Amino acid sequence: MDVNALPFDADAMLEGLRPWIECESPTWDAAAVNRMMGLAARDLAIMGARIEQIPGRLGFGDCVRASFDHPEAGRPGVLVLGHLDTVHPVGTLDSLPFLRDGEYCYGPGIVDMKGGNYLALEAIRQLQRAGLDTALPITVLLTSDEEVGSPSTRDLIEAEAARHAYVLVPEPGRDGGAVVTGRYAIARFELEARGRPSHAGAKLSEGRSALREMARRILAIEEMTDEDCTFSVGVIESGRWINCVPSLCRAEALSMAKRQADLDRGVARMLALSGEENEITFTVTRGVTRPVWEPDEATMGLYRTAEDIAGTMGLELDHGSAGGGSDGNFTGAMGVATLDGLGAEGKDYHTLQERIEVASLARRGRLMAGLLATLK
């Protein structure tokens, strides 16, 4: 099949993507995520997919699973795996509106990863319109909590991946359009300091500030970073009144390593920080963990197929392991052939400058279509 003959139109794709971007869907707002799931489900239904809405749990939004008619339905096929939650709270559109500016278009979640999900759907549409049958059945699974480590969907993702031969993850493409064939291991931690309250104006010395202790601990934790394992704290919450010594402080930390053994040592170091000091109790609790995904022969074979397709498009396709984590960590670590970073290209995702390279919608959509049509 000549994927170059498929009439992908980046400008038309961008217009189709716009309602997705303007439907804000931060992870912690289940109702907002469900509105976004509804938009995607409608687009998939118009494409002829059978839609299943899977109820959310743990306070997170629902998921959508879509499958298409195929003569060999039930045979292990291709799973397109993406998430529709973003890191941007509702109201971000006020400061990061959907805006085309030359070769780029801005918007919350446009690169991570609504653009990638949309181009995957467009790839299926293009194959349908061309009357091209795929050798394998295709399933699309859209999840609701990836940005916080997939605590409520990991079991669903792994169960679905186990029923498929290949997993394609349209997370953002890497620099230069590279794809991802491995992911670093990631662990999250909940931190809590408990001190003693007092009146900050009248009896300051009688209090034991949990906030002050947490500040001290944050500096120590981040100084643990070395070449093998990183540590960072990104969330902190404490205090309600300026005239009260805060007796409770909570924070969240993240650790990442290229090798599982290094992450395991990092986890041990974090957990060892629990204890009591200066009449303040400090507790570290391990949260969600993403296993390291190291490329195996199945994944590399999938990459070589993608490389060959890119070659017919006149493109070089590099690959490598990457940080940041994705649901590809889970499927790749299971040994299911997984190719990640197949989504749109852009810059500064997770920031108020998040933007997509518009032309990449068609380019990466064509690559996705080639994979869906070629895999067997």
C-alpha cells in the first residue's frame, strides 16, 4: 500500500481537532474528562465503531473502548492506546486559547496528547475511505488518568494489551520526529509532615511547623538526584491561617530512573526518610509506580516496520528510550510489542506555551495509517 496516496489534510485535521482542544479535560475533573470522552466516542461512532463506555473509579473519569468490524474479530490485533486527560485545569483556555500562528497551533493538551489521538482516528478514517482492509482487527482504548500515573486504569490497560499482538501509543513524537521504544521507570510518593500548632503571633516558639520541616525535606530530597535516579517535588499543601503555626503539610514527589534497579534503590532511599525528628513526624508513602520498559525483539521488530514505512515517505525515523512515562511502560514491560511516541510533534507540552506543529498531523497520521495497514 502506498500511504503517500492517502489524502491527509493537516488543516482539515486541525479543524476537526479544535473541539477536542476546547473541551478542557483535566485529570482530577471527572465530569470534564467524561465530556471529552463523549466527543471522542461520537467521532468513533460516526466511523462505525462499536463503543463501550467503561465507568471510572477512584474518582476518575470514564474510559472509552472502540472496536471495528473485522472478519477475524477476536484474533489478537492492534491496540491504539491513548489518554484524554490533561494537566491543564479548566479555565486554561483563557491564557492558552486554541490559536493558529503560522506553522504552529496552541492549546491545552494539543500535543499531550489529544493531537496524537485525533491523528490515529484520522488514520483509521483514511483507510476506511480508501476501502483498504487491515490484516488485523483494530481496537482504540482512551483512558482518563494517565497524567497522574494511571492508578485507576492500569489493570484495564494491561488486560486489553494482553489480548492484542501490537500496541501503538500516539504520545507526542520526540525531537526530530523520533519514536519511543522504551521508557524509564517512575515512582510517585506522598509526603506528610505532622507537627504541633500554636498561635504564630503570641506563642510561636511553642509550635512545631510542619511546613518548615517539609521545606527542609524538599531540599534534601531534591539533592538526592544523581545520574542514575532523579527526585523532584511538584505539589505542596499546608496552612490555612497566617497566624497559626501549621501542624500538617502534605506534598508529592516523583522519582525516575533508566533502570529498574536504580529506581528500586531510589524508592528505598525515599521510604527510609520516614521517622520523627524535631518533634515532627515525617511519613513517606509509596504511590503509583511505572515499571521500566526496555525494548525487546518484538518492539524492535515493530520499530523496523515503522522505519520502513517512514522510508517510503522520504523520512528518517529515529528511536530511543525516553523519560516522562506513559501507559506504554505497562504494555512494553508485559512483553507486548509496543511502539510509543507516534503522536504529533510540537513543543512545550505541560506548559502555557503548548503547541503543535500543524504539518505533523498529516505526516504522523500517514505513518500511523501505514502501520495499521501493514501489521499482520
